[in-house]
Amino acid sequence: MKVMLVEPYGSGHHMALYVRHVIKKLKAEACDVSLLTTRSAVAHSSFQLLKTELENVELHFLPELPVNSDSSSISLLLQQLKFWSIVRRTFAQIIKRNTYDIVYVPTVDWVAKAIEMLGSPFGTVPFVVLYMAPKHHRKAMGLGPASRQDLLYDRMFRRLLCISTLRKVLVIDEVFFEFCKLNYGSLAEKVQYVPDFGEIRGQASREQCRASLGIPNEAQVLLVYGSLTQRKGIVQLLEVLPRVPHELVVLLAGKANPDMQALFESTTVQQLRANGRIILRLSFHDDADEYRVFKASNFVWLGYVSDFYGSSGVLHQAVDAGLPVVAMEQGLIGGVVRKHKLGVTVDPNSSESVLNGLTEALQRTRFSLTVELQQQFAASHNPLRHTEVVYAALSGSH
């Protein structure tokens, strides 16, 4: 089977997790694999983690996708339409010299609306997509507030399912999977749930990891990991930190967005750092760095704000590392954490709620009951289970 993967972005979990493990699975199944990406993605630090898997994988390049700073719905749609045109033109040139049995788009959200409107950019070649964060089901399924676009997006998603060359839409949101079965009739057969996953691998002990980070062994460490942005509720967390027992240390690990620099350079944060309450590691973390910060921690912060209701790769990394979470109570994250008893949930916009959640985390009043359930959850959310579903969708064996 000849497969082309299309992934223009190197940041987040796109390359380092999904593309990396899917390529590994496809090569194990003796597939001929190509990757259509951008030079900026190849230049990203996370792309270096794919070096082993990229042996005998042919690379093709898209022109750099234009980014519009305007975040309005119309502007984002126009941006996606440009992306769609770029992909269509580039793919049309590639297939003049190559043939493919199927195309896989590991995270389609960057071009999903354009495909829903214009159809497949891959001509007559069948394709499979992983849709990370559909939104139009959230009100109906109790995950979040209604949106003015819900009805429109519902109809557009139905158009996606009607594309004749679309083989499967894979979704990591199990609630959305149930929504599809309830609302799309026979079209829902094209929708397949695929378990999300995280992966933390290393050998060092907690004591060794803490020593390398300058964290005392008696500290209780709350990790904030990944791209450090305002939507992760970092401002709300740090506002409460002085009221929490001094044994709690916040470890901020990842690349900081420019909008966070003023906070990290503020007098308040610098004082908290001087007192050992905050540790900053503001850079991209490779596998070894990632293992070190998770292994050094006791629990993980997932207090998203700014109308964030989707999934989080960091949640699955926390589960893989065996760490409970302090998470937002709304959205998919809150629902998954409560259902599988993976930690405590809080309202990140309420100081008292955050304070109570952190106090509960320190006291471990719930966490002592979560170990077995967390292990069960981890057993069904791992790279092997994820890539088995992806391969079945690509090979038509579902």
C-alpha cells in the first residue's frame, strides 16, 4: 500500500506524536510512505524526533501556508480556502510522477472547513482524516455553550461525510463519536473513534530528575507543560499560588508565547522564582527533557480558559506518566477526567475553585482511588491502539 501523509505543521503533538507513530506502524506493515509537509515544519525542533522513522520515507514540500493574524470566523475560513488551493495544486503536480493508494491527513482541522465546502483536494485518490476538535456538538452533548455557527458547521460536516473519496473520519473525541451515531444516520459509518495517547519514556528516577532541575525532594510539583500560552490558565494559577502551602512548586516547562513574556518577567513571578515557588524552563523539550519534567512532578495542570473545550495531548501524557491532573471542569477534558477519575476538576476563572482544587490535590483525597482506573485508561490509550485504528482505516480492513 502506498500512503501519503499530509502534515504542514511541526509544532505541538502533530509531528512528534501522531505522524511519528503512524509512520512507524505503516513501515512495520511494509507500506510505501511519503510525507507532504513544509520546510518550516522540517526546521522545527520536533521534526528531529522523526529521524529514525523517516528512513526510506520520501519528502515532498508544500509552499509555506500564509497565516492571517485576524482570528474572525470569516478570516479563518478564507485562510483555509487558500490552504486548500495550495494543497490541491501541489498534490496535482506530485501525482503526475507518483501514484498513491490513499492519503492520510493526521490533523485535518487546519483545512477541514475548506474540504467541507470544496471537496477533496486529492482528486480521485481516497483519503482518511483525523479531525481533532469539532465544535458543533458541544452544546448538544453538554460540553460547552452553544455557538452561532453550530447549525452551519453541522451541515458542513455532513457535506464532508458525503464526499465519495472520503474513506474515514477518525475522531479522538468519544463524545463527538456518540453525537455522530445519533445524528448522521448511515453517514456515521464513516466516523471512527480512535483513542488519543501520550508517551513519556525514560529511565532516571524522580530523585535524579529533580536534582537535575534543582527541585527539592520534599516539594509537591505541579507541571504546566507544552506551549505556554494564556489559554492554559497560567495567569489564574499563579494568582492563587501565594495562597497555597509552600510545599507546592509550579514547574512551567515549554516554549512560551510572546504574550506570556511580560508575566514571566514581572516582579511577582520573579519573587516567586526567588522563593522557589516557580521553576521556568522556557524552551522546546525533546524526549529526554519531557521525561525529566514529568518524572519530577506530582500532578499536571490542565486549567484551560478562553473558551477552550477540546482535548489535550498533555492529559494523555500525564496519564502515561501515571500523574493525576488538576483540570478544567468544562469541555471534553473535564468530562474525561471525571468519567475516568483522573484527578480533580476546577473552574480556572474562580480563584476559590482553583485554591480548593490545589488543596485537594495536595491532600490526595481523591487521588488515592484513581491509580487502578488510570492504569485501565492508559491501557486503552496508547500508540499501539491508536495506530492500529489508523492502519485499519487506511487499509480498508475496518
